[in-house]
Amino acid sequence: MKARFKKVGKTMAASMAIGAVAIVGMFNKFRHEMDRIGKLSQRLEEAPETLQRIGLAAELAGADLETVVKGAQKFVRSVVEATEGSKIYKRAMDVLGLSAKDLLELPLEDQLIALSDAYVNSGKGGAELAAIQDLLGKQGVELLPLLRMGPEALAKAMGEAKVVTSETIDEMQELNDEMTIMSRDLQVGLAPFFKWMSEKLLMLIEQWDRVMGSFRRGGRAVGKLMQGNFSGAIEDVKSAVDIRLNGRVPDVKTPVVEPPEAKRLRLREEYYNSVDGRGSGTANEQRLINELIALTAQIRENNKTAVQYP
């Protein structure tokens, strides 16, 4: 019985933990969304409640709230300019069968409903699309999904939208700003720790590179050993050990090519200083003479072709 109650207790604790995580996640999502609505309201100079109602309709239509509101604001400016005598916007209003004077007396939501009604009942041909583009600007095409909902569906979506009060949005904005400042301060305070951690990570990466480099050199040594290249295998083993101990690949000495003229002088000096350099015809003397003859021929050929040696 005790084991059963213990098991039930663990299940309840796990469920409560999952529920708490879900609530925290929901709160964070709500906090960020309300902060976005509040800042968008200030920037676009529209009431937060209006943006929430339009936002639900935009979400149902697959459109972006900010894009919708910007297009709506451009529409309002176009209507104002139509009443002031702009021929472009007045012609666009006439094509869609809209009255600029009547629209100016409506709130933003009702203006969108009127525009949707005009679009749905129009021929939706090239002239109508051009008129929508003129009135809404660059956002015109992106607003078409919202307008295609029709006035009834659009009015229903905005009318049934549950909105958060301006006071709650202001509190969420203030909370979000404070948390942003706290997060920034925390990052600055933890900067020395982050610096220390980055140094340790770099050391680990360096050690990893050292180990892998050592393994690679060791693998090359095994391959050369199997091919019978014992000297090459020994060099790779030395390199592997040096990498493991010192963390670096030993410098490979590049053989220096001795110019023919310098080699001829060296061999000539060796010939004159050799014990057998009296024309005795020993093997060593003959070798030096042969090399000197070959070098002389090479130098002559180099002079003809103007080959330069370092």
C-alpha cells in the first residue's frame, strides 16, 4: 500500500512539474506578445485593443499583424489625399466603389471591413488589383488574404476577439523592459566568468587538436612501416610524440639546394686537399674528377639557358 501511495505521489509531482513548466511557457509567450502589441501600438499610434482585434483576423488569414496595420494606415492616408483632390487615389476609390468621405468617419476595423466588401464585390480584375495596390502601397498584395475573407467573416473575427486591457499591456511592457535590463546586467556581471569559460574551452580545443594530430601522425607511421619505409615511420613517430608533449608539429627541415658553382668550388677544394690528389688514380680521386667534369658541363649549359639559382 505504501509503495502504491508513493508511486501515486511521484506521478502527481511529475504532473505538477509539467503543468508548472507549461504555465511558465504560456506566461512568457503572453508577456512577449503583449509587449509587441504595446510597442506596435505606440509606433503606429493605434489603440492596443484595435491591434488585438485586427491581429486575430490577420492570424486567421495567415497575414502578419504589423504588415496589415501598416497597409491599413497607408489606406487611411490614401483616403485623406483622395478627399484633398488626389486624382490617383480618387480614381482608385471610384474603381472599388468606395466613398472617401464616408470612410474617414469609420474606425480602422470598419474601414478594413468596407475595403474587404469592396474587393469581394469587385470584378477582381487588373483594374481592381491596381486600385488596391495604389491605396495600400507595398503591403497591398500581402493584405489580399485578409480582404478575401469577406466583410462578414472579417467582422465576425474582429468582433469575437478577446482583448487584453491597455493597463495589462502596459504592465507587461514594464515587466518585459525590467527583465531585459536585468538580463543585460546579469550578462555584464557574468562577463568575467564567461571569459574564464571561453579560455578553458579554447584550451580543451587545443588539447583535442593535439591528440588528433598525434593520432594522425601515428597512423602515417604505421602506414609507412607497412610499406617498408622505416626512416619515414620513425620521423612520424617522433612527430606524434612531439605533438603530444609540446602541442606542435616539429619543423621539417627543407634541404638546401647547393648551386653548381659553389659545389664545384667545394669539390675542387676537396680534391686538392685529398691525400690522393697527386694523380695516383684512386677511386676517390676519380670520383671527384668525374663530378667536377659533370658540374662544369652543367654550369656551361646553365649559362646558355640563363637559369638562375638561389
